[in-house]
Amino acid sequence: MSGGTDTAGGGEALTVTERTRLRRLREKGSHRRADLDAVLAAGFLCHLGVPVDGTTMVVPTAYGVEGDQLYLHGSVASRSLVQAPGATVCVTVTHVDGLVLARSVFEHGVNYRCAMVYGVPRLVTDPDEKLRGLRALTEQSSPGQWEYVRQPSRKELAATAVLALDLTEASVKTRSGPPDDGDSEDAALGLWAGVLPVVTTFGEPVTDPVLPAGVVPPPHVASRAGRVLGGE
């Protein structure tokens, strides 16, 4: 790996390595920590790429962020999580913001925000940190839920694997705006071109049918109905 920092745009910069160095479409990339934090804060689902039994496995899993640590959650029976400690992994988080519909198929694209984090995760064994990691995971997707529900039992903690991955080796790429062919020869075709936005919103809470009458969603759940994911 080669060291160095990228301070384009100002703010705290992430260390640039051979894995995170931006080689293609550099103008869409960033090594600013603030941009990484923004992408991570806007979601709760990531994809974990990890070597398993001589091949590469990519699995979706929940994540949470606390400070400089990215916490990943799973069962202790999960091969990907059990084998991840000691191996270099790649975690990606992607948000699709719109379909870019141009005048030609070649110029079509996607407006997106994406983060890639590399590193060697460690299996969290300290009970206090494990609880902090699980709290970060819970609050990442459902703010306020950790204090509302029952805390994990010893048996449940033993059955749950939590990995911690440092956020120092990461990069961000984004694409926004209209198609790039507005000033090309295809502009004379008279075809519609633009962006079809993609927005993920929370719906109305659906109550468990076995709940007794009168048990209503708590405010931290009910208030999210209609809100845009990542827009809180």
C-alpha cells in the first residue's frame, strides 16, 4: 500500500492506499471522511465481500457505526463472519438516487452514492464492546429501538457474532445530475432525457397480529412513517 492523503474539498482526509486510490472517474470520487460518514449514515445494509473456502462470497448484512468502527452483525454459524477475522474484506454501501435516462443507450447511467471500506476485521469478544456494537447496529436502522426493547441475554449474545472494521481505508464515489449528452449530436434527436428519481420511504407500521388490542407503535417508530431513508 502507498500512503498519502486526499484533501480535495477540504475536511479530514482518509489515507489513500492502492486499494482506495481513485483511477477511473476520479472527479466522482472522494477521500473526505465527512463524505464517507454521510454515505454510511444514510443506510443500514451493506454487502460484505470475504474469501471463503478458496472463493469469494458476498453477503448482505446489517451494519452500525460508532466512532471509527464499522460493526457488522451475523450468526456465529455464518461461514462468512466466522472466517472473516484474519482475512482482508471489502464492505460496500450503495444508495441509488435515480436512473439517468439519456438520448442514447451508451450515455444511460445511475445517480448513486457509494462507499467502499477495506480492512481486516476483528471478532468482538469484549462483552461491553459487543453490546455497544449491537446497540450501534440497532440504532443505525431504528433510532430509539435499543432502549425500547429487551436487551440481549447471555445466550443470545453467545449466538451472535459481531465484527469490527476500522474505517481508515475507504473511498467514496457519487454521481448526480442530468445526462451527459445534452451538448452532443444526439441532442438534435428531440428525445426526452432526464433523471427518474429513486426514493425509499418508510411506510405505516404494520402491527403484529398477535399483539393485544391497544398496544400501539412507540413514537420513534410511528414518526418514521413517510420519511425518506437517510433523511432523518
